[in-house]
Amino acid sequence: MKPMRRGLLLSSAAIATGILATYLGDQHLQKRATEIEEELKADYATREVVVANRDLAAGERLTAASVALRDVPETYLPSAAIDASSWPQMDGGVITHPIGAGEPIITSQIRRSARSRLAEQITPGDRAITIPVSGTSAVSGLLEPGDRVDLMLTINEQEGRRTLPLLADVPIIATGAQMEVGDRHDRTVNYNDITLAVSSLEAAKITHAQVVGDIRPILRNDKDDGALPHHVIDRRTLLAGMTEDETRQPPQQKVELIIGGKH
């Protein structure tokens, strides 16, 4: 092969190799750019939330004129941030902590207005029902909206009284006319009933239970999601394990006799 022809072939091969390398390099860079773009989208996905459009002071009432809707990266967004769907429940509430301009507003920063309607506190599908608590429970005066209680029912029958669980893990949405959590140190106990959020079937059970017996709320821990054991307590089960003498007579106390000496 002539040197000139061989040189031409080598030059053509070099050019083709260069073009292929450039193409593959571009493909790699484009793929990597796409991967980086997807990673950034995942890391900086946004959600539209309510933010303060100016500095808001504690004690100020929240209104539509003091807020705006903004897209905020979810990476930097508190889970309790208020969005457009939950704004109506916060409109008119009182700000409990200062909020800077542009900051997302979260539910814990707002004390909902005392003018809020009870119906706004009920999840669609649930019902609200009020039961008396005055004098019926040792914790009745310490309950607050947001607490969860179990309901016990005591029935008076011909065979005697029986106590059994009625409902478990029932949320309180109001104590008397109070629909928001107050200050435990300054709160005055002045309510005689509590309002519960229940299903329509549970509302029917509570309504009938108030006719046939006495209902008592039992406070449970906020982190307790356990089921309520189905214990039925009557006189026999209450006194089980006690001797017959113990069930009939109170325990006798020994009397110490002091005998004086002679002078």
C-alpha cells in the first residue's frame, strides 16, 4: 500500500475515532446531567404552603392580608406547614410565636380563634356528641381538647352492677365551650361536659349507653395506641381471690392497752 493511501486511511480512522469518542462523551455527559437533574428534583421538590408576607408578632391575629402562598422545597419544609386546604381552619387564629417574613406558618404557631365553629373540628364522616363529666370522673376537670379517652360503662341490672369497656381511644374536641388547648397553669375548670368525635355507629352506642348506665372517661397517654382489653367487672370478679371473711368484715385493728402502775 502506498504511503499516501496508508496515511489517508489512518487519518480517516483517527477522525472517526475522535467523532465516536466525542459522541460517547456527549452521551455520557447528557446521561449524567439527566441523573443530576432527577436527583435535584427529588431533593428540592416543592410544595405550595402558606407563608408570612411580612414579620408577624406574637398576639397578632392571622388574616388573609398577612399571608401568601409560596412553593417551598419540601427538604426545608416542616411537616405541619399549613397549605391552602387547611388555611380556612387557621384564618383568624392568634399567633403564639413571632414569624418572620417568608417563613412557612405551622399549626403549632397558631391558636385557633375562639369563634371557630365546632363543625370545623370534625373530620368528614365523623360525628360530635357531648357527654356529662361533672362529678363522674377524677380526671374530668383536667381534660383538654386534643386528649384521648377510653369510655367505660357501668350498668345497673337486677343481678347487680357490671362495668365494661364501651369505646377506646376517643378524641376530645371540646371541653365545655373550649375548643382549643389552654394554659394548664392559668386554666379555670368550669365545664360540665366534654364533646367527642366519633363515628355515627359509636354515637348511637353512646346515646343508648347514657340511657342504660353511667359513662366515665378514662384518660390515656398520647403515645398509647393499644387496644382496650375487654374486661367485664361485677361484684363476683371484683372480689375474686378474697376470703369470705374479707368480703364481709372490715379488717380488725388491734387496740393497744396501757395499764398504769401502782404509786
